[in-house]
Amino acid sequence: MRLLKSLTIGFSAAVILAGCSAEGNDQGTEYAPNMYHSVAYEPYSQITDEDAGRWLTSIEYPATVEGGEGHAEYYNSNRFNPNRMNMRELPANTVRRNAQGWLPYRIPNDSTGLRLANRLKNPLDSSAQVLAAGKVLYETYCDHCHGAKGEGDGKVGAGITVDGVQKSAYAGVPNYKSDALRNISEGHIFHVITYGKNLMWPHGSQISPEDRWRIAKYVKTLQK
Ligand code: HEC
């Protein structure tokens, strides 16, 4: 009896496993196929068999769903693109814009650039909301050197005295209210945040353009 049971199980297993052979373009029977095939559009996937995944699909793609048109789960091709790829290469010289539609900042980091930047208009308004956001950003990125009132007396700018010894001073942080800086424009400030200047390091990689403009607005209020 036991032998018969073992034989039956063994035979059934052999029959079932024989159905799993894979060759050429046939990947054989897959266990949990949605672990291998992505349902979402992936850039380089191009599953052109409209029935692929029909046998297990739990998702109905009615004709009313765009791109669905009755295809099964894994149909994943884009009929508008070459080779039915989902991704298209960008045209040459494409420039990425941010969510606001702004182009990347392209004014160069030199003295001519600083003069050009001086004439830029801040695209943000002077609403309380913008200024409040600017204040928070200023406190995060600038305060420790430039000080809460922009007088160059932040902890890092002024340094501290420990047991009579001056520590961690970052020399040369200016006062925003000095004659040299009182009249700088928001564009100038934006430029300096982006590229830094002399002893000040650049912050362009850490602070988004929008946030740099917010900070510039706030710095102007500190100069009053
Ligand atoms: C590590 C300290 C440090 C930090 C942080 C820092 N600065 Fe400065 N900043 C300086 C120093 C030092 C100078 C003087 C640069 C020089 O040598 O001309 C300066 C100069 C400036 C100037 C005057 C530029 C000019 O034309 O002379 C502005 C405006 C300015 N910083 C704004 C900012 C803002 C806004 C932030 C925050 C995003 C910031 N800084 C963060 C140290 C710092």
C-alpha cells in the first residue's frame, strides 16, 4: 500500500515537472510570475504577446482603459515607440525643467556672471508664506555663520571661547547691513548661495532654486 502511494506521488510529480521545461523563447511554467514580470510600464520592457498573463490575471483591462484594450496582465508594449519600447530616448539637447517649468541656472560662476545675476528678478512674491519658509531655510543653512540677524555673528562665524581659547571661528563672515552689501539684489544673493564666494562655500547642490529664492527674500528683510 505504501509502495503504491509513493509510486503514485512520484509519477504525478514527474508528470507535473515535465510540464515545466523551458527552451528558446518559452520560459516554461513560472511560479509566482508577477515577481519576474512587472505590470507597471518599465523603460525597456516590451512584452508583445497580448495574452501574456491572461491565465492568472486578476486585473481586467477593459477596452476603456487607455493602453488596455483587452490585453492581459503583462502586455507591456507601447505601439507609438520604435521597437515597442516604453521608453524613448530624449531628443538631443533636451534640457530638464523643474516642477515650476524653470530651466537650470546657467549664469556662469565668474565676475560677469555675478553682474548678470544682480539684475535677475526673484520669481517668488513677498508673501508672509514665502518669507516664513525663507526664515526656516536661513536658520538651517546660513544662521550658524551669518547669525540670526545677518550680522556675521553666528556661532561658526563668531566662534566661541572655551577656557579663554578662541575656537572654531570661521573668519570673514560679513554683516549683511554693511555698506558693501546693503544694496545687493536678491539675484546677487541667489548667485552667491548657488556658487559661494571666496571664503563661503557653494550651496547650489543642497538647496533647490526655489528655496534659494526664498532665502534671498528673507536675507533682504534682515538688511532693513
Ligand atoms: C561656513 C560659513 C557660511 C555659511 C554656512 C554661509 N555663508 Fe555666506 N558668507 C560666508 C563668508 C565667510 C562670506 C564672505 C565671503 C568673502 O570672502 O567674500 C559670506 C558672504 C556672503 C554674502 C555676501 C556676498 C558678497 O557679494 O560679498 C551673502 C549674500 C551670503 N554670504 C549669503 C549666505 C546665505 C544666504 C547663506 C545660507 C544659504 C550663507 N551665506 C551661508 C560664510 C558662510
